Amino acid sequence: MTVAALPILTACGTGPETPDRPAASESASAASSAEVLKPGTELSVAQADKLLQEALAAMPTGHVVVSQTPAATPPPDGDHYLGIEIEGDLVAESWHREAGEALGARTAYRVTGYRVAGTFDGDPVELVLQDGETYLHREGEWSSDGDARLLAQQMPNPVSALDFKLDPDPLATTTYVGKETIGGVLTDHYKNSAELEGQSPRFVRTDHLYLDGDGRLVRIRSEAPVYGTVTMDITAHGEPVTITRPEV
């Protein structure tokens, strides 16, 4: 039996190790633009791309709560998708790509470290990403072997939950849904839908983005009919976070 996490938008990539982290106020333009949008307005690919770039650039650190709810009907590939709950902190970096580079002028984003704890199929687990290495605490012991990396790939950790496709997707449709309050915060709700090519039966993935008044991500909810739902709530944007390497 294969255990897997809900597939989410594919992403990020590599780039120079030069962080470029604008303050949240500098990223407010994307959120403020929602003030002139009417619910149901469809964004252009460029508008949707800019919205996400600015939201990620405004989040060098954050506190995250991630949950995965499996679909009621198992997927046709026979994989088993588990209910998962984790909570912890992340550290990320962003940098500016010049116009001449492969993806054009844009902000790239990569989670460089996180420490989260929660349950995986009912068992308590803790995961740490530090300096490119993944550590797993399970059944009273820390490990950094293939099992740790495999579980990190299967869980909806901050890397997978933020693994958004920064390269504009001409097949995706992004729509402004309207205002919605999440955890006491008034947000602008956007919905991104895309049909994955080569899938049978037809497979449509929907991602919901909730941005606060400073253009920062407050919630990400990803849905796929046969795989279930992954939700990540984000708070404490930009607050100091220290990720320490476990002793293995």
C-alpha cells in the first residue's frame, strides 16, 4: 500500500542565494487591488502570478497549521491518503530573478527550514528540515535516513503546501471570490482551478488563496476530488524563528 499526500501545485526551483524580502507593506498592492475587483472577476495570468509572488515574498517566516482530510472515495491509483495534522514554524528565502533568466523577472521562493509536530495516521511525529537534510522523530527516536525523507514527501509539510507553480500556467483560471474572515482576519479570497493533463478520469485541482490587507497569505486550501483537501493556516508572518538541528 502506498501512502501519499495530496498533490499540490508544482513549483519553485533554484536561484542565487541572495534573499530579497520586502516588508509586508511593500506587498500590499496585490491585496489592495482586490478592493476594485468584483466577486467573480477572472484575473489574467500575469495578475495571478504577481499576486502569488508578492504574497510569498512577504512571508520570510511564519507559524503554520497544516491538515489533510482524505476524500471519501479512494483514488483510482489505489493509493491510500491519510488524515494528517501538523503544526510548527517555517523559514524561507526569496530572491529576485532578472528578466534575462529562464523564468523572466519574478520573485522566487523556497522554504529552507521548518520544524513541525503532529500526527501521521494517528501516530505522533515530528519533522525538521535544516540545511537540506530532513529529520524524523518517531517512536522515541530521531532519524535522517530514507524513511525520514519519504515521510516528509508523503506528509503535507510546509514545503509541499507552499509548492506553488510560480511560472504562469495558461491552463489555470484564477477568480476573485470576495471578502471572507479567516481566524478573525478579513481576507480576499481567490480561487485557482486547473485541469491536469493526461489524467483519466478528468482531474481538476482547485486551490483557494486567502490574503490579508497587506497581501500576505493567511490560508491555502487545496482540493482534488479523489485525493481530499489540504489546508494550511499561516500566522506570525515575519516573526523571528530559529530552526535547530536535532541530535541523531
